[in-house]
Amino acid sequence: MRLPADQRRRQLLDVACDVFAAGGFHGTSMDEVAVAAGVTKPVLYQHFPSKRALYGEVLGDVESRLLTHVRRATSEAHTGRERVEAGFTAYFRFVTENDAGFRVLFGAPVRNDPEFSRFVQHTIDQIAELIAGLIDIDVDEEHRRVLAHALVGMAEATSRRLQRADAERDPRRLARWLSEMAWFGLRGVRTGEPDAVAGSASGGERAHGRLR
């Protein structure tokens, strides 16, 4: 069936994501993608000039959908604690519903390619920047970014565990477990330099961090 160009492109990206997730970038040919999509190779090349260009488009598409998913969830929450759990829930729901996308974006093969590895790092940075903007602590921007990257690392590591057959896969339950650790961990972050903090603590004061 002949599809409009935008629908055909959407179909090709979805099919390519599944095929690349199964075979990896180097182990997948454009012929395989075309066959899986039910189109001829010339049709595939009309939309994507090369396999590398197609893979890059797939990465960009997964990144865009993931960020949109997390942004929407956190923007609809009303308190800091709700934003923590909503962000983790959105992330884990996306991973459980888009297993191929997660494997393409964060799988080991993509990290071995310098160009694609930079793209993955950009995705991680984008998610971390989103989270950093929610962390309400009286610290400098670098400190906030480090904490945000730590939270992203927690989510990514937990998502990798989802590949195991015996892993917990309920997004809400996973989010609740990790949000408790993240929330209370951020509340325990002390601001200022160590000597200044020690002096403040001895006077019965302690600065706490939280998410907005």
C-alpha cells in the first residue's frame, strides 16, 4: 500500500529501530530493513541516503520521544516529590514499552562508534539538564549537574536490569523504589564547602536539597 511520505517515514523509523535493536548497526543491512518494512531498497533510500543516516535518525527519534515523555510527566506534577516519581515512572514506562528503542539508544554497540557515542552522550546530557532544572539546592550549576547525572545513571542502570527475565518490570513500582532513594538522598545533600558545613552542623543547622 502506498503511504503518504510522512507516514512512510514514520513506518520506516519504527521498523528500522526493531531491526537495528536485533542485529546492531554493523550487523544490519539496508536490504534487511527494506524487507522488514515491505518496501524496495530504492524507496528506503528515498527517505534515508545511507545506513548511517538512517541509524542517526532512529537515535534522534528515540531521544525526542523519550524527552517528550519525561517532560510531559514532570510538568504535570505539583510537588517536588511527585516530580521525582513522575519522572522515573515516565522513563521506565517508556523503556518497558519501547524495549527496541532503549537497546538502540543505550546498547553497547552504539557506544563503540565515536559519532553515535557522542549522540548518546547528548541524550544523557539533555535528560540531566531537564532534571537539574528541578533540583532546588543552593549549590553551583556544576554541583547540580553532577547530581542530575547521578540520577540519570540510576535510571539507566535499572533499565538495563529490565533485560533480565526475572526483573521487576512495573514502571510505577520501580519509580517508587528509586524516587524514595533519590528524594531522601537529595534532602541530605549539604551545601557549602566541607569546613563551612561542619561549622554549620555543629551549630545545629543543616542545609537540605530537594526537587522543585
